[in-house]
Amino acid sequence: MNGKDGIREEIKQFLTSRRAKITPEQAGLPTHGGKRRVVGLRRAEVATLAGVSVEYYTRLERGNAGGVSESVLEALARALRLDDAERTHLFHLARTAGTARPTRRRAAPQRVRPAVQQLLDSMAETPAFVRNGRLDILSANRLGYALYSEVYVDPVRPANHARFIFLDPRSADFYLDWNSVAEDTVALLRAEAGRDPYDRGLTDLIGELSTRSEDFRVRWAAHDVRFHPNGIKRFHHPLVGDLLLHFEALELSGDTGQTIITHTAERNSPSDEALRVLASWTAPEHAPAGSGGDA
């Protein structure tokens, strides 16, 4: 997003895309039969559901969201049946629209605090790493580096999940559910772009991915956002084969934008055994060179 025009376009596309996802039946509105010329709800129907005038909603959908009240945003979120991630994204966009445009900046290099690194290293049997909002891997423990060794084949640092998924053909073999992982990745980046649209590193990354990956461009155009705090991922590791791992995303409240990701396997499962084998093959000197800190 570039400047106020970019923010207005982002709001327009987001509201339009959410409106298109809801049918009158889902919203509890009468249809009166006949063929509709729009996909999803009409602007007038959204306005009615939100309790605002059509003119006011039309202005909002055109991106003129400066000064909009929280009560109106809440009403829109209910009318459009937004989930928590979408609601948060809408509030972030409206907040940005109502503030003066700051200078587009490149964030200072992010570092993982020694205490956090010590925590990672203490989880010797659990692959764990710290990422930022751009999905850079800032640091990891020994087993985390081993699990994500394919990501580190690219010499660019910091290693970045989105760049790996969309620009490295190894990712299609590494992630057994590549499409799902790709959708989640774009949704996380879209949410981060709404939270901090003037992060130069983030906009540069989005520009690079948009230029080099058709898969990314298509998914980015959907304007989907998502929270992804836990779940299951399936991997095919080049050394130990298939893995089914549970993950948890734990935000570091004292380190803005940093999140610890942990992976665990069901006890005594084939994946648990594979992780043990991977740990036994991993020595301290095998952690990828240059894998830490700069974001």
C-alpha cells in the first residue's frame, strides 16, 4: 500500500470482497426471487444491516474511512459477518485511514533477546523458532533449524517463509499441504500489511512476491486475512520423510511483532520417532550459518 490512495483502495477492495462472500439468505434478508446482478450483498443491503445510510456506506466502501466511529465499524463487522481476523483488519485499515501518513520506513534489524533464545534452546526435543510479522525466521533452536533446513538452502538472510513457499520449488515437496500453507501465508501477510502498512521491508517483500509469483498474485488479490495460532502441518523432510506435527504460535508480548512457533508430534507416533532421529543426526555445528537476527 502506498500512501492514502493505497489505503483507500485497500479498504475498498476489502469491503467489496467481504460483501461478495455473503448471500442474502446467509444475512437473513428476503430475496423476492429473480436473478441478482451482484455477487453477494448489495451496498444497500449492507447499509441496512449495519444501520447506516446507503450514502454513508458507499463513502466507506470507496475508502473514505477517516473519522469513522468504532460503533459503525462494529456494525459493519456484524453485517459482513467478519471473523476476528477480518474485524481486526478492518479496524487497522480504518485507523490508518484516519491518521497522517508517516514516512515509509525500513524497520531497524530485529534481534531475539538472549532470554528468548535460551527458552528456545531449552526445548531440545521440540522444533521451535521465532518469526516476525513479515514471516522472517529471526532465530531457532537446533531442532528448529534441522526441521526447516530446506528453507535455509536459499542464501538470502533472514530466511523468509513466504519467499520460500512462493519462490523456491522445494516448498512443494516440503509442505504436503502446499495450497493450504500458501493460503495461510498470504492471509498472514495481508493481516500484517493492514497492521503496519508503512513497513518498507514488508511492502518490498510483497512487491517481490507479486512480481515473481503468479500463485502469490492470485491469492493476494483475494484480500483474505487470517489468525493462525495453532493447527497441524504435514511435512516431507529430505532426511526423515513424512511428519505430521502440531504447531502453536505464541506471541511475545514484550517483543512487538515477534512470535515463537513450536512443533510437537503425538507421543510414540511415527512422526515422534522421526523427530528423535532428526535430533540425533543434528549436531550444534550443523545450524545454518548466518541464520540469526537481521530482519
